[in-house]
Amino acid sequence: MAIAKILQSSRLILTAASKSDILPLHQLIFSDKDVIKYTTKKPFTLEESKEFINKYFNFNSQFGFSPILLKDSKKLIGYGGIMPFRDGYEFGYIIAKKYWKQGYGLEIAKVQLDFIQNRLKAKAYATSHPKNLASIKILDKLGLKLISVEKLNRGLRSIYAN
């Protein structure tokens, strides 16, 4: 099966979702309390994962969340995406716990930021829970600046922009 590449880096591919991604995403991300600690507050049931993925993931290479795969093995390691946000686009990602501290977050974030700035020619935003220090460290490395802390529909978020 051919992979519909949306974005890629030296080690990663952001690809259009397929229904076969639902169970692995649930197992690696949505059911792991440590991984979703700053996003959904509590692990999802499989039904909640299916509902979220079907609603927010892209299945046709457009904006939305997309699986992140290791380029060489095609192994699913998380998800990320770009979505319209205010006067620009927001990018983000979540990496499965067993792939933390390997530089994947920074790597996918760089590719997404570059796409927004250089292909879309738009303002880039990223949001993070104020206590998510790993995410904040990456946003700082990317040169994004904290512009506000606000309560969004997904909870309290630090909002960064370029």
C-alpha cells in the first residue's frame, strides 16, 4: 500500500490517516495516561478514540491530524498536524511514550513550522499546557514566543507564535 505523504523529515513521515490507524493510535496514544496527561486529562476508551480520530484526523491529505511514521520502518510513533487557528495555522504533535527523548518532537515540529511559514506563507501558532515543560522547551528551540495563556476549548493553554 502506498503511503500518502503529507510532510516528511529525515526520519519521519506525516501521512494521511486510514481506518487501520485507529487501534494503534488508541493503544500508543489515547489509552496511555502519561502521553495524554496534558491533552485529554484522562485516557480514552476505544470508542472515544474512534470518535476523536474520525472527527479530527485527515483521511484525504488535507488539514487535520495525521499519523507520524518512522520513515525507514513505517512504524507508527504518534500523530501531528496543522489546523487553521486565528489568523494563521496551529501545528502540533503527540509522540508515543516509548519514542520520547529521541528528538522526534523537535524534528516533526520543525517540518510543520517550515510548511506554515514557507509554503502557506502564514503566521504559525503552537499551544501547550503551561505545565508541559518538554513541549515548551521545543517551542523555545524553534524560536516561538509566548504571546498569551488562555482557556481554550481544550483547557488552559500557553499560546506561542512566530
